[in-house]
Amino acid sequence: MKIINDKSNSVFVTEVDGKEAYLRYTMKGENVIDFIYTYTPPELRGNGLAEKIVREGFLFAKGSKLKVIPTCPYIMYFLSKNEEFKDLLN
């Protein structure tokens, strides 16, 4: 599965069976990224897609030395299972 950071549309996105799952974000200045919304089509839920996409978002933030605003409620759930990213919270 390939996850793309489509910077022009501010979204991490992957396509599965012709349907898109994504993490929408917005930049707050140069050093902060706000993860605002995740979406997985109903028929693709339960396969770990949101987790993989959010992980990719956090890896991008870490590699870019960004702090993360966890606006999307799923982000806090993800962090409860992936504590290694908690230091990135703004």
C-alpha cells in the first residue's frame, strides 16, 4: 500500500479498491501541523488503514521537525497505542 503526501491538497492519501482513505491536515506556520480529519470508506474500515495513514503523518512530522495539533479525535486513540509519537504534540 502506497501512502502519498499530497502537499498541494494538504492530505496523506492512499487508494484501495478504487476508494480513498486519507488524513487531512493544515500547516500552522512553519513548525506545526494540525491533523484535522481522518476518513476511511465504510467498506474498508477495520483493516488498519487509518492507523497506517496516521503513522505516515507522524513520521512526516517527526522527519520535518514539526509539532502536531491532534484536532482529529482518532489521533488521540492512535497515540494511546503508539506512545513513541507523543513527544510531537504541540
